[in-house]
Amino acid sequence: MSYAQTNLTVNGKVIDESTNEPIAGATVSVIGGSNSTSTNNGGSFTLTNVPANSKLRISFIGYVSQEVISKADLTVSLKSATNTLEDVVVIGYGSVKRKDVTTAISSVSLDDINERPIVSAEQAIQGRAAGVSVTQTSGAPDAGLSIRVRGTTSFNGSNNPLYVVDNVPVDNINFLSPTDIADIQIMKDASSAAIYGSRGANGVILITTKKGKTGAPKITFNMLATQNKITNKITPLNTAQYKELQDEIGMINLPSNLTDQTNWFDETFRTGVIQDYQVSVSDGSERLKYMISGGYVNNKGIINEAFFKRYNFRGNIENNIREWLTFNANLSYSDYAGNGIIQGTGANRGGVIMSTINTPTYAPVWDPFMPGQYYNNFYGVNINSPLENIARTSNNKNRENRFIGSGSAIIKFMPELNLRTTFALDRRNAISTTFLDPLTTSWGRNQFGEGADSRNMNTVTTFDNVLTYNKNVEKHGFEAMVGTSYTSSDYTNSYINASHYRPGMIQTLNAANKISWTATGSGASDWAIMSYFGRLSYNYDGKYIITGNMRADGSSKLHPDSRWGYFPSFSAAWRLSSEDFMKDVAWINDFKIRGGWGLTGNQDGIGDYAYLERYNISREPWFEENKQNSLVTITRANLRTPDLHWENTKQVNVGLDFTGFNQRLTVNLDYYNKTTNDMLMYVTLPEGQTANNIVRNEGEMSNKGFEANILSENLVGEFKWNTAFNISFNKNKLVSLDLQQIYPAARTVEVVNDYVVRNMPGRPMGSFFGYISQGVNPETGDMIYQDINGDGRISSSDRTFIGDPNPNFTFGLTNNFGYKGFNLSIFLQGSQGNDIFNASRMETEGMYDGKNQSTRVLQRWRVPGQITEVPKAGYNMLNSTYFIEDGSYLRVKNVSLSYNIKGEVLNRIGINRLQPFVSASNLFTFTKYTGLDPEVNQYGNSGVVQGVDWGTYPQSKSFVVGLNLEF
């Protein structure tokens, strides 16, 4: 006798428990079966052929899943998932629940990423993670950011963190759209980063991009339009004031009939515009999930001709081919181009920012007697107007297209044992072209026009194999992981420089008559790393957690006898909140003490063949008589380094994690001590040697610091308010050097011609070095400098350390408010205790030649007995504390307001989310700094020089309107 099983058709609705709003896209599936569906825009679903009395699972991202017995009519309320301790955190070659983390890892909130005018993924990190300093050293549209994880660790080596995007190591993330990011984890201490060995010394930033999910197909569209304006202005002298100053200096003789004609600030700066459009399509079933996204960004800077454009495309596919086999494919293509300006130098060398102040206001833009040429009659003064300096690079373009493709297969030999095999290809093609016509600018006329074409291609391949075993036996949890990784790089480049163009608009090199015979050529290089690594982890009942890592790296950049480096790490955690003696403390949800030690390595920042003796190649002038058949000459460039080995960084970290008050308060505290030994250094050799330098290991650098991260749910319910605060303290010190004890850097204006940075043992990196100014002599008008050695005169022996560009601490504070669909986010970010050497003031207040100056020189000394802070025209200017300023600032980095529009009409036409928003970035900056922007460094991402402002492109104030749409 047989019985037919009764099947049901289940009709139901899924709603939010607290708001009773429908949840669209929730997954409804039969437990133990293959039948599943998703809720529509109104939260409703229909599921057919459901066995009677079977269990259904209802799940949705951000909510606690529910299991219910099937019946014909169902209404299921899902509760918001507030238990962040159960969140999965991505770590090196694996993942772990947040509550079981034993190392220092920061998670970056991406809640408002769609409502901020950011075009780079790095901008999303700024001010959001304790221990991670992100500085926008230039406001140019194509400028990168300087990122330091727990301070500067290397002198000549790289200080950049390692980026790992979907398990693929990359050197930067310019190609990545911020809206494609699902998760960012930053591994800060050596016990977490040591699994990446040679590449983890400066921290590791793990980025996971968005994937397709099981449920209804989803289409999203994000757009924003931004207006950017300069935040600060420096006022130059008018023509009458300028003539009066020049009469005092006595270098040029100006006619008396000159009048104001041009406001160079208004001519140079404009309202910048950003357009950003991103679209994605995703869908998924139990077997196949995919997501495809694409976007376009066009950033026109606040200075004419400066721009950045990017086209980006990404596709992610996950296919469960068999129960034991899963295949993943990630494809990314981006094409980006940009053009900047000449910055970080004076108006006489093409510096655009400085020339907005240094160019006299009597001058017109164009020469009235020479059509098509910029005005250049400055009565013998060696300057160019800012528009002419802009024109020198207006036809330049830096373009790069980048393809990253990776495929991985996960083989499950048994539930506890799996093997992940990944192959990745990262190919970059870059083209940089320049053209300066032979007529418009004075430099172009001098060169009869000039152009250049530089190209390079870099192909990096990575092959990883990782075997992971996880086993739980009652209260005991075990994890073992072993793996190998092979990475190789192949780089080629070519370059051509030319001059002598006919007047016209043909910009390609075939229109040039002279091809440079010394600045034309090609090159190639390659490197490779072979790695073996492993991890063991033990967890007893969630109370005691121990993790050990080991990695061995062999690098082709180092000498064969010292090629292999070994990088162990160890970490442990004790969860006190799981102990019996704390079980009655109801207000504590989690309380954990953790600590770790680890060793990481660094071999970036040096050449691909650094240990070898290399030679410079020089061409002979084959066009000269008797040299028609000459060959190139070679000269020794450096000495061989037979013992060149790894730069090592040891780090000790102690931390505390606390979650309490029904998970409404989370506190993370960390103290670390990080020491770098055997730094990779370019050492200058004494005169008389057969080479100028040698790359060798020497010296020690230390970083010590404290970090705090606090998250709080201040108000819950209909009106919501949460706060995120982080603060980081770091003390940097160059402890020792061996062969060369002093490394000067950052030479300032030509009239001073001296270095303002001195790196030497016992001091923080980038320390400013010069004279101590003691005010203006009221009788002579000269600057008074401190006679440190007491010999009665001012000489180079009276120089001393005069400033420190490293901040005492950096911080970020975010407050989010929500009420009935309205969301308000206020993000503050700042730095405290760092000094800036304002070299721009040497050009705008120096009064040493015929350049125009700022209105501050109206306060200059003029008659004996006058008391003032500004010395006389033509005073004895030196690198001194007169130009050192407090670079501390508090910035209202972003304020955004959005509204989620909901309604039956939207549900009927299939719109799940309609969210218009407005925001403002860099709205207010509170600082004592007198320059254009306190967040600045002429030398960009340098670890040797920091905090120097010399005509650097400033950041802008942004006003944004946008829309987030999902259906």
C-alpha cells in the first residue's frame, strides 16, 4: 500500500519586525530540499510544491534568519541582526568570526560610501580606522593618497600597505570603484599580516567586492554630481603696493603708469565638477550567482586643464558545479586618464599655484603685440603667469588601462577539508604623452616646441594553492592551513622625446624634426617571489584562542645567499566574558584580552636587481666626425652588495575588545611596539670611489603607539543615533644608522639653496632642520637668528632641529542619525600636533626679487624703531622657524542627508529603493595654518620628507547631489 505525500502552495509575506515594512529580496527555501523563491517588492512570496509539515528558512542580509513550519498562509517578521560578534571577518587566506579575532584588525564602515564625492577607494578609509593615517597630499584630480599603517617603517623602501582585492595582491586600487566594495579589513599588527610575509610589513588592506546573492534579480544605479570650490585664498599686492615694494628692493625699475588688469586667482581657479555614474546587475540561485557592474567618473579639477576620467567594469561569477566543487571568476577592467599641473616649485619653474600670487596684477593674460602668446614683459623678472604655466602641461595626458582576471576552484574533499587553487593575471598598459606648442609659451618658443611619448606594460601573475582543515570536537576547535604562492612580474618600457615642431596642431612625434638621441630608448626588468606558508589555530570553548603563522619567502631582488626570509607570528586571546566568574555580569556581552608578536619583511622600494653591480649606459654622439661607428659607453652605477637581505619589522601588540549594554557599546584598544631592522638603504659613497652609491641593509627605526576605536548605539527605535570614534597616537624614531649618519632632503628656494629636512638617528623621520628666528630687529629690520654655539655670528653651525611633521595623534568621528526614512551623517576628521614648513611663504613673503608678494608684506619693517613680525624687504632669509607653522586641523569632512522614498506606487513599478541625497565635503576646516590647505605634502607619499608646502594643489570644498536607485 502506498501513500501520496501532500504538497502545499505557501503564500506569505516577510516584514521588518520593528517597522512592519515589507522586506524585498528575502530568500524563502525548503530546508532539506531544492525548492526556493524570493519576496517581491511588497515582501510577498508564493512557493509551490512544499511538502506538508516541512520547515522553511527565511533569510535576508542584515537580519536574523528564521525557520518556520510550512502552512498555506504565513507572515514572518525578521529581526535586525545586531550581533556583530557573529560577523565574519576576512583574514589572510581565510576568515574568522569577529568574536574570535586574536589580532589587530580594523573594519571600515561603508554605510555612506554612495553619498560622498569620492572617486578612489582609499578615500573611503580616511578617518575611519584607528592606526591608519590617510593623507590627501594634493588636491589634484589624479593625485594619489598617502596611507600609513602605524607610522613610517622604512627609509628608502616602500611604506605603502599591501592591497589584496578578492584574494589578488595589487600595488594600488586606482582601478577600483568605491561602490563595488562590499568589505574592507585592515590588518595592522605583525601577527595578522605575517601570513603575507615579505609584503605585509606596512600592513595589509583586504578588500572584498560585491557578489551576486540568492534571491530576486537586482539592478542598482548610483549617480552624483559635484561642484568643487577652493576653500581658501591668499591675496596678492595690487599694482601700487607692488611698485612700492619693488622700489624698496631696488632690483627692477617699474613705470609709474601701471594699473591693475588681472585677478590671477580668478583666472586660475574655477568651479570644478565631478560626474559619477555606477550601475550594477546581480542575481543568484543556490547553484549560480553573478554580479556585473560598470561606471564612469569625470573629475574636472578646480584648476583649468586638470582632470581625471575613469571607465570601470567588473564581473564576479560563482558557480557551485558540484557539491564538492565550486568555481569563482573575477574580472576587472578599467581605463583611466588624467592630467595635472606643475606644482611643488616656484613661479620661475612653472609652478602654477605660486604664480597666482607671484605674477604682478598689472600684466594682461595675452601679449597685445604678439597674438597667440602669453604676456611675458615683467621688466626682467624671471616668472611666467599661472595661465602660461598651465598651458605648459595642458596637452599632456597620462593614461592607463588595467585588466585583472582571476579564477579559482574550491575542492571539498570532505566537510572539514578543502583546497582552493587560484590563478590571477594583472596586466597594466600605460601611455604618457606630452606636447608643448612652439608659439604660445616662452618655454615652448625656447624649445621650438617639444613632445614626448612614454609607454610601459607590466604583467603580474599569481598562482596560489591553499589547503584548509577545520574540525570541531565538542568544545575544541582546530584549524590548519598550508599553502604556496608564486608571483612573477614582467615589465617593459619605451620612451621618445622630441622637439622642433612647426607651428600647428599636429602633436604626434612624426611632426617633430629632432628626436632626442639621449632621451630615447627602452628598458625591461622582471622579478619573482616564491612563498610557502601555514597557520595553526586552536579554540577552546570560545574562551582560549591561539593562532600561529609561518611564512617563507624567496625574492629574486635579493642576493641568492640571503634570498629566503622566514616570518613567524603568534597571537592569543582570552575571552573573560565566557568564564564562569563573569556569567552573572549581564551588561557585558563580550570581553576579550588579546596579544601577539610577529615578524614581517620588506623588499619593495629597491630595484629589481638591487644586489647586482649595475652600469649606466651613455650614447656617443655618432653624428660627430670620426664617431659614426662608436658604441655606447658604460660606467659603474653602484657597488655590488653580496649580503643584501630582507628588511625586517618586528611588532608586539596588546589589545582589549569590549562589547556591552546589549551590544550597544563596542570598544577596541590596542598598544603596539614596532621596530624595523636592517632597513634597505641607498647609501651615498665618499668621493673617490668607483661608484656613487650602494644598496645595503643598515639601521633601525621604531614606531610605538596607542589606538582606540569606539562604536555606540546611542538611541534605538524610531529615532536612531549611532557614533563611531577612533583616535591614534604614534611616536616615530629613527634609532640608528651605520655607514651614513645624516641624510639631508627638501632643498628650498634658490636664494636660500639649503635643505630643510634632516634625517639622523635619535629623531623622528622628516624632522625640519634650520635656524631659530627670534623676531625682527627693530633697528635694522633684519631677522634675528639664535646664535646657538655662542661664537658671535650666524653660520651653518647655528642650525638645529626646528619642527616635526609627525602628528601627536589623528582622529575621526562619525555621527549617524535616522528618522522615518531620513538619514543624516556627519563625519569629522583631523590631525593634532604636526608641523608644516610653509615654503610657499618664502616665495610670497621673501621679498628677495621681482616677484609679487602677498598682502602680509604690507606689515613689513620700514623705519628704525618699528615693531613688527615681518622683516624688511631684502632681509636675510634662511630656513628657519619663521616658516614653521602648526599644521593641526579639525575638518568637517562630510555632511550627507538622504531620504528613502517608499510607497505602494514604487512597489508596483518594481522599485525597491529610491534614495535622493545631498552632501558637502570639506565644508569647514578649523586650523591656525595660513596656507591654502593644512593637509598637504609637496613630496607626496615620501617617508623621508613630510609636511612641506610649496605651491601644492589645494583640496576643494564639494557640494553634491545624487540618487541611489534599486529595482
